[in-house]
Amino acid sequence: MKKLIVRTLTGALFVAILIGSILYGWQSFKSIFLVFTALTVNEFSTLLKQHKKTTFNVLLTVLCSMLLFFAFATLAHNDKVPPILLFTPYIIVIAYIFISRLFSKEGNALENHAYFALTQLYVALPFSLLNILATAGAPAGETYHWLFPLSIFIFIWCNDTGAYCVGCTIGRHKMFERISPKKTWEGFFGGVAVAVGASVVMSHYFTIMNIWQWIGMALVVVVSGTLGDLIESSMKREMQIKDSGNILPGHGGLLDRFDSTLFAIPSVIVYLAFIGIL
């Protein structure tokens, strides 16, 4: 009972902070996701170091992720600054990381470079791309709107809720039992139904897209988010861990909370570009 209370309170606080930061405005959005980027990259980097005993510099890895996020954030909301200037600090730190390995005899250079690159591509880049979604649908003369970033999380939460309820009730056919024994196809389609239902409701209030485009976005989020969840589960199984961290009591780590989001963000960007919103 105590664990359930802790889990519920932690989840409610996390959701409140997330939604509040997105709705409040550009500065709070940028600040909270810059923190999430740094903490999630640090968490993932630490796991990789513990698993493979690599020697890549976690502090510089986190710094790189923050520089990448800041570059995308500034680029998305200030077109007066040349992109080359924004990304130069990020490039310089990466160059230092790779060149410094030439003078180090510790660890495996190939593994160090590969795991560093993984932290940037898997975690830092998707978080950074969220800044692009935050510009879509902005009113004339403004460069920020909360609609699409928040929509991704709404669809993910709806999908998780539907998948859990239906899966626990009638779930019989396993999706990927070797990777995630509790996921079922019944649960997956239950999640699809709830997310699509949410998209239909949103189409009545936000006419930037028609009902079919909203449904399409919900499907993109559900499919890509489910893949993201499964991929993180496969990595945790390889590392032989249950949770990616313990920063959120009762919920594990931040990577556990954002695994679906990391795949949904770039997928939604491609989708919105395809239908002409971006």
C-alpha cells in the first residue's frame, strides 16, 4: 500500500511539473526539458559505463547534450542567429572528446566513441528536436505553442493507460515475450483505441489539423512509442536491470519515463512534415 501511495504521488507530481512547464510558456518549457535532457543522458551514460566498464567522460557527454538542446532551442525561436554559431560549441566539445582519446590508454576507443554517440543520438537528439515541435501551430508573431509537445505526451499516456487496462483484463497473446513478457497484442490495440479516442476529442478543439490527421498522429505516436518502449526494455534486459534509475520513487528512472517519447518525437516531426504542418 505504501509503495502504491508513493508511486501515485510521484507520478502525479511528475505529470503536474511536465504539463505546467509546457503550458506556462517558452522559458519554462526550455528550462524543464534542458534539465530532463541532462539528467536522462547522465542516467543512460552511467548505465553504459557500469555495464561495459567504459571510460568515456560522463560530464562531457552531459555537457554535449545540453549544448545540442540549447542550439536547437535557439535556432527554433531566433532565426537571426546563424546556425553555424549555435552548433559550433557542440562541435568543439565533440572534437575534443574524440581527439582526447588519442592521448588516452584507458579503455577501448571504439566502445567509448560508440557509446558516446549512442547517448547523443538516442537521448539528446530527440529531446532537442522537441523544440521544433514547439514552434508548430504558433500564433502569428509568436514562436512557441504548447499544442504538439503536449499532444505527444497525452497520446502516450492514453496509450499506456489503455494498454494496461485491456492487457490486464483480456490480454492473452504476447507481443515480444522474450523482451517484455507483460505486453500483449490485446493491450496494444486497447492502447490504440484510447489514444485514437483522445485524438478525436482533440480534433474538435484544435482545428490546426482535421480529424483524420489527428488520428494519424495518434497512430504514429502509439506505434513509435511502443517500439521505443520495447527497445529500452531490450537494452535493460541486456544490462540485467529492472529500472534505468531511481530518481522517481516508484517509477524508476527518467529513461523509463521517456523511452516512448524519444522515438515518438522524431516520428511525429516526420509525420507533420509529410502532411505539411511543419
